[in-house]
Amino acid sequence: MHNIGFLTRKAAELRLAALETALCGKKGHIPPAYSWADVATALFYGGVLRLRPEEPRWEGRDRFILSKGHACLTLYAALADRGFFPPEELSRFAGAGSLLPGHPDTEIPGIEACSGSLGHGLGLGTGMALAGRLDKAPWRVFVVLGDGECNEGSIWEAAMLAGHQKLHNLVAIVDRNRLGATDFTDNYLTLEPLSERFRAFGWEAVDTDGHDISGLIETLTRARDREQGKPFAIIAHTTKGKGVPFMENSPLWHHRMPKGDEITTAREILRARIAELA
């Protein structure tokens, strides 16, 4: 059994680290990083991803792609905490000569693909999964997608190929926070019924609470451990900005950086949550 108290605290710590990283760099996408922080906790701390931080290019590792690369603050915080690179690198985020740019880059230990040009992650993951199957490799491929990027045709081209190839070693997690960069996703294009659309493309698909870490671990582990069948899509229903109430579910906060009292309030909320779970 997983220690849910520990994992919940870890998610709060990742959110605080993401905030401090953005403040150091004076840039970053904080609410998009927060919506998938519990998914990241399940993946990186819940025994889902098979990784060796001391050996980032270990051949047997599971491959992870953050297709919504603008949400990299959480990924960087997790990789630093797991030991892929020194935590001090977070304080140099987006600076001259920094290891950590504003979007994931393969020069960073633990990063499998450059991302942030939206719509590409699932195609990359599909190619990796197909290569893994051809090589009879045991590793799996996990891709976190933004729901906004699911408007792009390249996502569905990849989904169609993955379904046709029956890539059971591919797991897609859609961060379904219902917000794009400037507005709610349903005001751009209607995505629903999203899980049924994946099924129509030959996937197994489930809807789940994207902030229920225990449930996420159970679903992700079940998806990982299948030895045959279809690719697996998890529609993780989340809240953009989760963890800091004044950022939550607001179209105003995609790019915006907190200032003044907002910084103080956000820190106090996250630190109080961490202390509560200690």
C-alpha cells in the first residue's frame, strides 16, 4: 500500500518548488503545472514509472513525455527531487546558461523529448512505443497531454496509428482541466465525449479524478502492466491552478506571474498544506 499522506505532501512540495522556480526565473506557467502535479506525483513517486535517476539513459527505463511542455515546472521539480540533477538548478531556471529552459529539452537528464510545441508528444510517444514493441522491450511509454492541444489534428493522427497498431505499451494521460491559454476549451472546440473519441480510435479509455493520487496509481499501474490489447487513455479531470485558490479555474492565470501579496499568499497556502501533512 502506498502512503497517501506522504504522496499528498509530495504533491504540495512539488507545487511550492514550481512556484519558487518560476519566481527565480521571473517566468513560467504555474497553473498548468499545478493541474497535473498529482498525476506527476503518482507517476514519479507512486511506483508507476520504472526509472534509475543515477542512470538516466538506462535501457530498461519507462519513457515519459510531457507533451504540454509549458507545464514543465512540475516536471523539473520532480526530476530534481528524484536526483536526476542537483536541486540548485531550479534556482537558475530560464537564466543564461541554465540547464533548465522554459520548455523541456533532451539535454536535461530524465527528459526523453523536446516538447512544448503542442500536438507533437503523442506522435513521439507512439513512435517510441512501436519501436519498443518491435524490439520486444519491456518498457512502457507514458505521455501527458493538455486537453487544449487535443484540438490539434496531429494528436488524432497519432491516436489513429496507435489504435491501429494496438500499442498496449502506450499510455496517454489527458490533463482535462478545461482551460486553454486564454479561455475555456469548450469555447474553442468541444472535446466531449473525449473518452469515447479515444475508444473510437481503437483505445481503451477511462475517466478519473486527476487529483486522486491513490486512484491514479491504481489506474496507471493497471495500464502499465497489460501484456497485450489496446493503447490506454486516461482522461484525468483536474483543476487548473489546483492548490492555490485564487489561481484555480481562471482563464487569467495561464501566463500570469504572481506579484506582491499574491506571492506571499501562495507561499503561505502551500507551506501550510505541507505542514499539515507532515
